[in-house]
Amino acid sequence: MTAQVNGVPSGRRTRRTLATMAAAVVALASLATGCFFFDAEPEELGVVWDTPEDRKTESQGNGAWLSGDTLVRSRFDAVSGYDARTGKRSWEYVPPGRSAVCHVAADTDSSVLVLTRDGDGTSAPAKGKLCADVVAIDMNNGGEIWHTPLPALDPWATRLQSYTVSAGSGIAVLLRGDDLQAVDVRTGKTRWKAALPKGCVPGTTAVAERQVAALLACGGTEYLLGDKVPSDAELFVATFAPATGALLWSAPLKARTSVPWDARAEFVSADPVVVAASDSGDSDSGGYLSFDRNGRPNPGIDFKGPYGEMQFHRRLTAAVDDTRLYLLPRKQGRLTRDDAYPLTTFDLATGVVVWGGTAEDDRLDGATGYRVLAQNGKLTVLTSGPGDSSYGFRVLDAATGEQREARSLPEGQDPADTLFTYKDRLIGARYEHHTTSSKPFTAYERR
């Protein structure tokens, strides 16, 4: 049952009348100011089942997915599957020897997890390997489907080529030397080699249903130490047809000024293409750069502005739908020592704030948002209370920002890193807080 806005559960007729009048006043005020009050306390979810607690993990290889009736949790040392109906572990994949899982991508519609690992039994940095051993796992049973080694990456290229595989829409896209190659995600058979623009070296990729997006290092003339990428090359972005690898369009990452090829740049979305990019290196200056379907650049949205600041470690907490970017920028409090993280919505085509982002237009009832999930016209914002003493979420209408639901996790529950909807339940997944032990999954019900 969803929480009621200005609901009056019981009382005498006069109380109901007064409450109705008060509700009308509040409604008028909200229309006048753009605020949406949600004065009922968030309703607490009930726990259906918990998985056993995991021990501490490393920072690499972590993730969680839902595919059909199977929940999958990836760590640096193992990948585990759980029955979404009961929470019981159904399978486990352990890399051979002491090799570590480096990066994981999932095609949940095809029920395939594609991971990279080092190939010789110790951590990749210790052996100078860069996690180029690719393995595909069936998410239904944990069985290895196919395996292929990739050429080792040059150490200098790790900024451009931070990981070597992405997956989705029935394909896995592999960075194989100077080529981008797509293979069938279920069989590992080659589907195509991307038609790269002349003079460009491929970097990291992201897959969407309608296109594959890739970062490229292009141009330049100054070569140092024989590297295949000139030191004065700049970052481009390109998209390719997922069925054939044909080039759809390519463009400089920034329209008026160049972004060096070794600047920190990461995909927020492959369709529409949205990239979070520093102006150079790991600098705090930079912003979100996006493109329309034909590759024309939209106005940039800076990491820092009147709406607050997107800190370096929070840049990928953003969410994107067809036309908007949703951020949780830090806004330093004026009257207290606490920082606020108001949900702020930008129009991609103009770069202008649409709603949210101010104390007067707070869509989270004063709670601190730490992750935004956009799906099917709704936004789910994961939140924490004062001093991180309580956790929950808010569901909002993506078009208007109007709040539809507010829920809290039971007292003592660890925060969720994401939420999955499974039948009539919600399942919280935990994988980012690798420095502490936590339960990988908890299933909740609305009381």
C-alpha cells in the first residue's frame, strides 16, 4: 500500500473538516511554490527473506543483477547466484587458482554475465596483467559458456581503455588490440568488427538496444616512447549499429574545446549518449556531455553550478532517460554543517534545470539522496536519514517530480546500492560498500 498524501485515517467530523481545509491550503501552497509535500512518515517495508552476510571484499569486480528468477552477485573472488523466490544460493562460480575478477558486464535479457579476470592465479597488478581473460557465465546455473583471451593492454592505455568488455542486446563488445569486436553473447562467435573512424584508437564501450557507444582517441601528431596514441590526441565519441558494427556517427567529445585523450571520462548512458568527463586528467572541472540521435552535441552541464557540485566519486550516481539527466549534487548548507543532496533534473537538449535542486523545491522531504534509478517514467531515489541512521527510498513521477511513494527500510538494515522489482516484492542489493560485511540481498514486501 502506498503512503497517502495528507491522508486523515480517523477522527471526528470536525477534525476531518479541519484536516481537509488544511490539506487544501497545503495543496495551494505547493502549486504556488513548486513544492510537493509528502507529510506522512515513510511506511516501513517488511522483510521476506535475507541472504547470509558476505565477508569483506575488494573494490574490483563488484555488482548485482536480476535475470528472470535469478539474482547474481559478483565479487573479486567469486560470482554467486540466488533464487529470487527464496533467497537461497543456487550456484557459485569461482575463478581458477587465485585469479581475481576484474570487471563484470551483464546482458540480463540473455541471462549471460561476461567478466574479465587475470589469467595466472594472482592479482593482475602483481603480475603486470590487465585482466584481459574474458569468460561468459550462464546466469541461470553459473556454468561457463565460452572463454577467450584478449591481447594484454599497454599500461599507458588504461585511462582510455579502463575495461575491455561491455554487454547487452545479445552481444558482448570486446576491445581486441586496435579493434572493437562484437561476439554473440551466448556462443562467443564473432558477429562483426566495428568500422572505426580513420586515425582513431578505441577505448571503453557501452551497449544499448539501438546503438553501441565507444570512446575513441583521435588525431594528434606527437608520439612519445612509441605509443600508438599520440600524446596530443583528443577524445571522441562514436556510435555503431549493434547488428553490423557500421559507424553511425562520430564527434569530438566537446564541441568548442578539445578534451585530452587521457582525461577521466565514463559513460553514464549509451542511448542517449551521455558522458561524464573531466576537462583534463582527473580534474574537478568538466561536466556531462550529451548528444542527440544524429551525433549533434547538446549544451554541456557542468559538474559545478548554482545547483551544487557533483563530487568526483559521485559523478556516476546520475540517471538518464530519453530527454533528461537526473543528478544529486552536493549543496552546502548555510545554517547547518550538513550538506544537502537535492534531486535536480536537467533537460538534455538545453542544459537547463527543469525542476528540483533548491531547498524550496525539495522532492525528497529533506532526506539525502545517494542513488537515482530511472525506469518506465518513474524515478526511484535511494535515501538516507540524518547521520545515516535510517535508509529508504522515494518514488517520483519523472515528468513532474511529484512524489508517489515513500518507504523506509527496517531499522538496522544496511543501505541498498540498488533495488530490483520481482513480482510483488522489492529486492535490495548491496555490493558497493566493500570495506564492510553485508547481506548481498534482502527481499521486502509492502505492508
